[in-house]
Amino acid sequence: MYKKLIALAVLILLKTANADEAPIELEDITVTAPESKSALVAEPNTVLEGDDLTLKMSHSIGETLKQELGITSQSFGPGVGTPVIRGQSGARVKVLNSGMSNGDLSQLSPDHASSSEPIMAERIEILRGPATLLYGSGVIGGVVNVLDNRIPSEQMKRPFTGAFEQRYDTAVAETSTALKAEGGQDQFAYHLDGLFRDRNNMAVGGQAIDVFAAEAVDPTLKVIQNSQGSVPNTNAQTMNGSAGLSWVTDPGFAGVAINQVHNNYGIAPDGSGGINTRIDIQQSKYDFKSDIKQPFSLSEVLRSRFAYTDYYHTELDGGIAGTAFSNKTFEGRLELNHKPLGDLKGTWGLQGSSSNFSAMDFQGNQTIVPNSLINSYSLFGFESLAKDILTYQVGARVEANTIAPQSGSNYISPNGLPINSSYQYLPVSASASALWDIDKHNNVSLALTRSQRAPQVQELLSHGFHDATRSFELGDPNLHMETSYNLDLAYKFKSNWVRIELNLFNNWANNYIYQRRTGQFVKQDPITGLAEVCPVNIACTAVVQSQQADALFRGYENKWVFPVMENRYGLLDLTLFSDYTRGTFVNSGDVPRMPPLRFGFQWDYLYKEWSANVRFTRAEAQQNPGLNDTSTAGYYLLSLGSQYEIKDFYGSKIILFTKGNNLLNENIRNSTSYLRNFAPEPGRGAEMGFKVTY
């Protein structure tokens, strides 16, 4: 089907390109990393900020971004929502905080929540193409950069400015309160923020568990408890706070910050009547950031970033500690923007990180992943050359990665053989793109990327029961580096009557690493904690294993915006949108947990201080779920939003907003979710709130 849709879109675009319209400049959007204009970036960039970000804001990064083209959310119940970009997630989508790693473990497993809080963000950017190599290799999905001004980089105009935001969501009975204070005097600037969120069990538009699908995937499971209209054990509580201080002068700035995160959330039960699992996260992060303008003759700015993160989370089974993960990380980064060399602009830098990681099953006294010292050192560069109507960009990154496990007596390797003293990899990635401004209506861009990713520690060495995912995880110590070759073609058109974006992509991934259900089941010995053969008529745990195979990803993103009305009654736009990703293994079979074909429309209305939108999305059934997994039905998703702005209320700006989500109360099973058979997406709900900025 997608081939026909692409062909139809291309034919329409070719006709549109010949339209006789008055010249109109393509829109410019400033992108922080690297600093450029979106019209000069050969890959699509998405930026959310201001009132648009406020209205799309949700309790997780994935939920906040899921309306953007090519992006969905990998939900694990309402407690977790990480972004899925073009079917890629985990390590292939890097979530950053102001250009630095969060230090959490959200990339390692789908049940781990991200420590990035969208409600604290002032701006969220999604980067693709050559610019992603500034931040990591193997990021074939993209980079999500969350900017929150935790360390102020500019002098403050007033001693005190502040913001207060209050939200309530009926679908999860969630109350969230956020506070921010900033200010400064002379060369000093400070930042304080805090968040408290409390959520009840999630309401859904039907039964919590798809019994037929759940028992088909796991024949040992017998569902005896299945709630109607809500999902038990999905309540949560989050607390997050930061404090930062900077010294700002004309030559640059230097600042420090501390951030504390406490997040406790539940995992949807499997209906067997067993004990519930919750995850309790504790994280402390310490940051240093500085910019020095023109430190020497050929440089524009030298940026340095350093961070230390102490992350720990425990999976509580009935309140008793089960599986625990620990990660302590030092990270540093130096980045230099050189002065323009003619038409050539660029950034070069060094980055390094050192982590101490471990995973332990307390109930069985078994090590799931051995305590491992993980080091990564990289050199990266990005250059852009603008010449008349053509813009060229190249990026490169070389990394040296080492994983040194410290094996103990209570750890058994996945294959039963002794593990290596260290695993060493040298990923080399490069990307090149070109953008052609055909005229003031049209531009076309083409990007080629070769990207390598080293296996992560849990993909290599996992061997044990993981409570939250209800699985027995097996790594593979013999995994090779993953190498992908990505081809992206983009077209933009803008006239008085329509604005068009079309992105086509084709990604070849050699030795693609994925986690597959083997179809086997085991049980845990209550004394030794070791895995045993699953007896008949006993609830057991599914075995999932890290494997490799060559894979192919193809798809598109398309958006048409029609300005329908512009007069004294306001502005009215109609947007038509669609996106699709198809993932297959070269030798046969489907890549698991791919998003479905989506298409729909959105009406946007603006009149003075008031704006509103209505969005309707159709998602087709996902009939290619992968081996030993189940398909998901299609659904219709209707939502609306409204926002009213009071620009000056005793020196403050007030925004009042309300949203209606899943108004048709569909019982939606998310094909990218590991828990789709046990936790649907939220049912019908209303979200309302206000934000006061002083």
C-alpha cells in the first residue's frame, strides 16, 4: 500500500511544483545544535517551543512528540513513554538534556522511564542527518534534545522572573504542578525549578487485557483477573527539582547545576493474580557548562560540558526488592565552532564517558548483568558549505568503546562459557547531504549516512529474570557491531495556497540487533534463583534473546497545509498528514514492534488571543508484528485542543488551555509497546490547566 501512496504523493507534488504563485520565502527556524536554519539543513528538523509546546505537553517525552511526523511513543503503561522515530527506539534514538546524556537507563529496556521532563523544557528539538553525529553513532532514528535553561547562559534582565504551571488530566486523574524561578544581577544568574506529579490508575476504553492475544503469546498464562475501564497498578508519583548558578560576562559564561529525580510508577499486571511490580527510580545529576567566545584566532566559541550522574532503580515485587539496576556515569564534552572559512562553517569536538553499570536480582541473589566498566571516547566533526542555491553538509564520528565486565560467582554467562575480560569496538560513522533551493517555492534535499553502533552491555551479557518485563533475558556475547546505510530524500514546497513536506527514507541495517521472543518458557527456582524447565500447567516466564539479522526499513512522512481562511474572523488552516514505516528482515520475517500506517487531518483556528485545533487520526492495523508476537487492530483517534492567552495581567502572561484526548474512547493497542496486550493507551479524557509567567 505504501508504494501506491508514495507514487500518488510524488505525482501531486510534481503538479504542485508547476503552480504559478507569487514568490514566498521558505520559513526559517533556528536550531540550537548545530546553529543553522531548517531551510539549510538537508534533513527534516522538528522544533517545539512556546505555546505550541505548552499545548502538546504530556507526562513523557514520547507522549509529547507522538503527533509529530514519523514519531510515535513506546508506552509501557502510562509510567513510561519513550520516543520511537521511524520505527527505531532505544539506543537508536538518543534523548539528551541540553546536548548531554541524561545518564538514565531508558535506552536499555522499554520499562525504564526517561529522566527528561518535558514540562520543564523551554524547547525540544528533533535532529536527523549529519548533525546527529555530533552526539552519537548508530543514532539512525534521530536525536531528541531537551533544552531547559538549567544552567543560564545569558545575563538576566531582572532579579526575578518566574513561571507556575498547573495541569489536571481526567484519564489518569493526574495532577501536576511545576514551578520555575530565574533571575540575576550583574554577572550572576540563577535558575530554580521543581515538579510534583501524582497519578491514579489509568482509564481505558474497554478491558485492560486482550486475553486472546496475551494467552496466544504466552500459552502458560491463564488470565483470571481482567479489569474493565481501568488498568490496575498504573498509579505513579514523580518529584523533580533543579538548581543552577552561572557567572556570565561578555567573553562567555560558566555555570553549575544539580538535579534530583524521584519517580515511582507501577507496571500493568498480567491478570494471573500474582503480585504487582513497581519501579522506584532515584537519580542525582551534577552538571558544569561553559562557553568561551573566540578563545583564539580561528575560533568562534569553545563549549565545554561535564556531568556526573548517579542513577539507581529498584523493581519492587509486592513491595519487596526484586531486580535492581545501577549506573554511575562521568561524561565530558569539548566542542569548537571555527570561524567561517569562506563559505565553510563547522563544529569539531571530543567526547568521553565512563560508566559503572550493574543489574542484580535480589530475590534469587543472581547477577543479571555483571558489574561492568563501560568507557567511550569519540572524535566528531560537522561542516556546512552554502554556495548559491546549494548547501552541502558532512558529518563524521569515530568512537572507541570498551565494556569490561567484572564477573562474580553468582553470574552465569548467556552461553555458559567464560566471558571476555573486555569487549572492544571501534564504530566509524559518516554522513553527507545536499540541499538544492530550486526556487523560492521549492527545495529538495538528499542525505546519505553510514552509521555504526556497538552492542550495549545488556545485549551482550544479560542472563536472568527481569521482573518488570516479565521475561528471562538472554544476551549474546558474540554480537557484532550494527552497521546501517541510510538514504533520505526530502522535498518542500510553499506557496500562497499550500505548504508541502515529503520525506522518503530507505535504511539498510546489517547485523541489526533486536530482542526476540524465542517461544520458550522457564520458571525460577525459589531457592537458587536459577531458571528451570517450565512444568505443565504452571505460569512461567518467557525467554527473550538478543539476536542479529540484516534488516530493511522503508517509509515516508507527508504533510500538506492549506490556509483556508485569513480575514477579520481569524485564521483557519487545514493540515493533511500521513506517515509509515515498514521493517523487514532480509532473509524473511518482520521486525517486531513497528508503528502502523497513520493518516488524518487537523483543523487549526486562530483569532486574536484564542487558538483551537481538532485532530483526527486513522491508524491501520499492524498485521506484521514479528515472530511469536501478536498483531494490533486499527483505531480512530479524535482529539481537540484550545488555548487562550492573556498577554498582560499585572505584568504577567497567563495561558489557559484545555485538551480532549481519545474522544471516541477507543481501546487502542499500541503496536510499538511491549505491554500492548496488558495496557492499552489511555481512554477518553480531558486535560486542563494554566501557566503564569512573570
